[in-house]
Amino acid sequence: MSSMDIAPADTFTFTRTLDRVLVNRRSVAEVFLTDFHPVSDDEWIVGAQLPLGHAYFTDHLAAKFYDVLLILECCRQAGTYGGYTQFGSPRDTINMVSSLRLTINDHELLQIGRSPGKLVIYVRAVDVIRTGGRTRSATPQMTLFLDGNRLGSASIPVVLATPKLFQALRSRMRQGAPALTSELVIPDAERVDPARVGRERAANVLLADAHRGPDHVDALLSLKPDNCNILDHDYDHIPAMALVDAGLQLMTWDTDVPRNRVTGVSAAFRRFAEVDAPVALRGRSKSTSTYEVLFIQERRETGAVRIQVDTKDREGGNLDAHL
């Protein structure tokens, strides 16, 4: 199919969630997808209901809005669901993400209204590689519509690995079995004030020991193992969503720019961020509208996230002051 037709979404009901197993979630409460329509072998449409309130995704001090992390999570679920239903991936498939991108055309569309938001995601998988009847990798490219308005786009390339291949990869990198997030040790350092990162709940703060350097800021990742929203199940590495959120929090801590001004997020991960060693964050403004956060573990950069913000008529923080 060469053109995008979202007319099938007119029949979406947004009345019940899809199978939690097919979005790699243990808790039904963390599933946001409600509807699915196959278009072709490599194209599909999903619907997602955005909650009016959520212990993690709507925990913000700024004017109430749907957080970009929630939109990213819906995109992740849309791609994952398609991997199982469209590509026929076995249920024990491991989804490895090394990069992601989200662009919001108009962040004002993310304002929360009186009814839960209806998000429609049109997915077209490109660069699909299949061998031996099994899909090995693909790049789901997504177009997003919120309550009938074109919201933006996203892309989350994924490698679909068998458990045996994934375990061999992890063991080779670690030279032994990796630790699990249930064994996470919180850094012995003061966590930042929730208000400084735009949060209300201290449990949702992911930063500790934040301080300023001559031309950058530094902090430590402080992720509680019992944070069941960002850690819905056990991982043998720090998941990408946690790292992205930590980057967003560092941007707010450094610049005072609220998250509802974010218009884009792109991230690339070179290595797994291991559970049993401290993860350091280093952030700085790269331009008047771009903020970059590097993730460093054992003196090696494991990845980075770049955040785009709207600089027009902004109240509060200013990236310019930190260049």
C-alpha cells in the first residue's frame, strides 16, 4: 500500500486493552493499546487510549498535558504488537532497540481535555529483513493522530532476537550472566527535589547528585527497583524508556524548561546500560532549542538523547542561558 489511509480507525472503539503479552507488559494497567487493524503485511493501524491520570506518565507540575514519554510508550507498544501479529514473531522474542525518534508537530495538541485522548498510530515497517521465514529486524515508521489531529511522527528500529541469541550476546558482552533490575542498588547520593524536575512524586525522580560543571551538568541515574511503571517487569539492563526520562528530567533540572515544551526526542544507544554499575548523565544545551544528554558507564559512553523544545513565547526556563 503506497498511501496512508486511516479510515479504518473510524471503527475503533477504545473500549478494552489488547493482549498485554503482545506488548511485553506484565500489568494490564500499563497497556494503552485498545484497537488494531492490519493494512498489509508490513502496515497496520492501532488505537490507544491516553489516561487522564497515571501514577507515572501524568505526574507533572506543569499544566496538565500528555507527556512525550507516554506517546513514546504507545509507539513502542504499537511496534511490538505488530511484530507479534504481523510478522508472526514467537512470544519469547526479545525486542532490542538501539535508537528511537519522536517528533511532535504541535505540543499544544497534548493538552489533556475532559475525556481520555484517542491516539491513532499508522505504522509502516520499512527495512524489513527476513531469513528462514523469521523476521530479524525492521524499522516501524509511525504517523500519529490525536483526537483527529495530526500530532507528529515516530520511528523505533528494532532487532527481533531469539532468547538464545540474546543471551549469547549479553553473556559475551558481560563475560557472564547480567544482573537484573530487581537487584538494582540506588546510588548513595541525594536525589534531586521532585519539583526541580517537574515531578510531584519523589518515587518518579530518576536523578541524584545533580551539580553544575563549567559548561555542563552532571548527575547519577537513581532508579528504584520497585518503580513498577517504568520497570513493569525484570530487565537485565536499564531500559531505553528509563534513560530517555532521565534525560528529560536533567534537561528540566538544568534549564527550568518544562516538559510540555518538548517537541522532539531522539536517542541512540551504543551499548546496554548495565544494572550493576553506576550510570552517569552529562547534559548541556547545544543550541537555543536543543539539549543533549550523554549516558556514561565505567568511563564509556553508552548512548545519548537529544531533546528539542519550543522556544517561542516561553515562560520559565531558557536554553540560551546555559550555552
